[in-house]
Amino acid sequence: MIMVNAAQPTRLEALLAMQQSAFMASPFPSLAQRRSALQRLRRAIRGHAHRLAAAAARDFSARADAETLMVDVLPSVLHINHLLRGLRRWMKPSRRHTELLFLGNGARVMVQPKGVVGIVVPWNFPVYLALGPLATALAAGNRCMVKTSEYAPHTSAALRALLAEAFDEDEVAVVEGDAAVARAFTSLPFDHIVFTGSPEVGRHVMRAAADNLTPVTLELGGKSPAIVSRSAALATAATRIAHGKTLNGGQICVAPDYALVPEELAGAFAEAVLAAAARMHPQGSDDYTAVIHDDALARQRALLDDARAHGARILAAAMPADGRRLPLHVVLGVTPQMRLAREEIFGPILPVMTYRTFDEAIVCVQRGTRPLALYYFGHDKAETGPLLERTHAGGVTLNDWGWHVVNHDLPFGGTGTSGMGNYHGAEGFRELSHAKAVFSERRWFPITLFHPPYGGRIQRLALRLFLGKPHSSAADAPLPSGTKAVPPATPR
């Protein structure tokens, strides 16, 4: 596991070359080999779980061990368990149908590893967002280089120790370093890149990958709405949204970014959210996570100052506020001019927007960028059907927030500016694999009937069967003025 600085890009290239060479020596790991890799990873996670939690607490300055274990470490194990259950089925070649013209021949799809996968990890869930993509890549038979975040150095060191215990460096390697190292990393000719982070950085990753025509999976963020219906139990909806906005200090890509509530319920909803947050994190509690660093905290305060300057009413929950711990703030009277109405918040601030009719709520979501997640609270099927059909989001949870992400048989990915691709479930396995088409021609098949010279009886019958009887008027019609006759294209 290596530490790289910006002056040593050749070390990254050497590491990639080593993994590529190892992959070429074993380009199709067996089911047993893949299961062994996942089981080694799972054992290492269990053995290092509390060290990971202690490291995350140091990186955040305040993060409960229980929170790290429940939302960063446990989902990693659940994800591996799901991969182990599905791996045999996903690896099997699938039979496909031939065209009628090729009846009697064989067609199948075999799923093979892509090669070496580069994984770029954010700081907000430095364990799960490293080990989740890694587990999927290993299940698909790949080798991996993992770039950890410089904002979570202690967790990075703990991950490095964990992975060194389970894998040789030619199978899994950890790369540490700053933004310059990340740029060099994403410029390498990987066979696939998985990036989790902001849309702004995601654009740079995609540009760098384009130079090598490297396919990318981008898990980004966006303004994920939480829509509260008039049919919802208001206190329950408020409690679950407060949980989504305070877990990990609100620093979650699928956190509810803003709430959409009926205009007559806005005040009651805001008070219920503040009360729920205070119950979960009362004064003196050590369970509430701090904002990751001073610059991030300054940005949260700048968002509040900007909203206040534009006339917003801002309410703060009675929660711990020491160090970098920022209490949940609910913002009423939101206008489009405010930064928090336009920017992803990624912290414990909840703008409350209002609607009169449910159709207005749907239109509000449609007009924004496509979010990574969408949440609906209510029990009106006349609302949920149109909402799911008319809006786009990476994933949806009904009557809660975020739990679709840790149900690993579901795909997890974005759409539009919230990302592309998946790395959970069968879809994730396929994402990090190549589906290779295999056509098997039987020895006796009369393929020469399709060869030149053209115009034979079988060819004429086949064309007539699929294209219909030729119309002489169409065949004899002159070309439009100025059009040149073009010979048929040669099949590629």
C-alpha cells in the first residue's frame, strides 16, 4: 500500500502495471477464487471494525463509534453477504436466441472481468464507500486500486492495514495523497473507474477518463427532495427526515436536501423536525457527528447567512454545538435567490419549501436537476404512482429516507447530474464486468448461402420474408435532384 505525492506519478503507473500483469496471468478467476477474496475481505472487516470506528472518530473530531459501525462498517458486511449469495448465478453464461436465419446455431453471453478498477473514495463514509465498490469489483473478478480521501487520513491508514492483511498489492492496493494525486490517479488507463463525490469533481474525473476511453461509474449527489403529503403522519415524517438530516451531521449524498410540504403545514412541520432532532441528540450527547473540517463548517454558516440576508426565517434545534458540531437548522421562507435553494447542502440545514397542490410538488422536482434520491411520506396511491412515473431520481424510499441504499439487491446509482452506473446488486456486478457475446456456428450450417454472388433463390426468399415483396416503382424511381448514388456499406 503506497503513499504517493504529486512528484511521483511513475509510482502509480508502476502499481497499475503490476496489477495489469497479475490480471493477465489470471484473467478469469474461478468462483472459488472470487468467494475466497470476498470472505477474506469480510474477515478483515470484522477484525478491524473497532479500529475503523476509532479512526473515523479522529477524522471527524466527533463521530460516535456506534454510528460508524452501524452505517459505515455493517453495510459493508451486508453487501459482501449479498454478493456471496448471488455470485454463482451471476457468473453463469446465459443462453440467448439466434435470429431465425441462424436457427440451429448457438448464442450465449459470458461475463468476464474488466481488468483493473480504480476506486476514488470520499471522506463522508470512508469505509462503506471504499469497501462497497471494492467488494463488487472483486466479485466481478477484477483487481483494484483504491484512492482514499486526504480528509480522512486516520481511516485511510486503518483501511490500508485492513486490506494489507487480506490481499497482496497486485490484487488490492491503497493509494493515499492529495488532490494532485487524485488527478494523476484518475488519468491512469484503468479498465473502469468508480468515483463517489460531488458533481463538480465528477466532471473532472470524466474528462480525465475520456483521454483513455475509460468507462466510469459516477456516484454524485444533488438536491434530494423529501415530499410530505397531506396523507402523511406529520410527526413520523418529521422524525425520519430529521434523522436523515442529522445522521453523520447531514454529510450524506442521499440525505434529504430539502423538504416539500403543504403550505398550511410548514410551521408545524418545522417545529416537529426541530423537536425530533433534539430528542435524538440532546444537549450533552456524544452521538452527534461533527462537520468534517473548518472550511466545510464555514460553508454551512455562509449558506445560513445568505438565506438570512434574503429574508429567511431560521430556526435551530437544541442540540450539541461544541467544536465543529453544527445543530440542525430549519429554514422557512425559502426563495430561489438563496444559495441553499440552488446548491447541494451536504450538512445539517433543512430548507422547507411549500406547495398547494401535489402536482406543484411534482413540477418542482421536475424543474430541478435529477437527484440521487427522492423521498415521499404519505399513504396516497393516487400520488405515489404519478410521482414515480413523472420524476427521475437515482433511487426512491417511500415513508423513510436512504434505506434503499443498504438493501443490496437493489441497484444504487444516479441519473443525470447525480451520476451514472451502479455498483450494488446484480446491476453492479454487470457494471464492473464485460458481457461478451459468443456465437457458435454449427459445422453443418449452410452459411455459404449468404455469400456472393447475390440474387440466389434462398437469398430472395429470405429478403422477401423479412422485408416484404419489392415494389418496382420504388426500385425504379429516380434519385432526388442533386443526390448521388451511394454503394452499399460494407458490414463492420
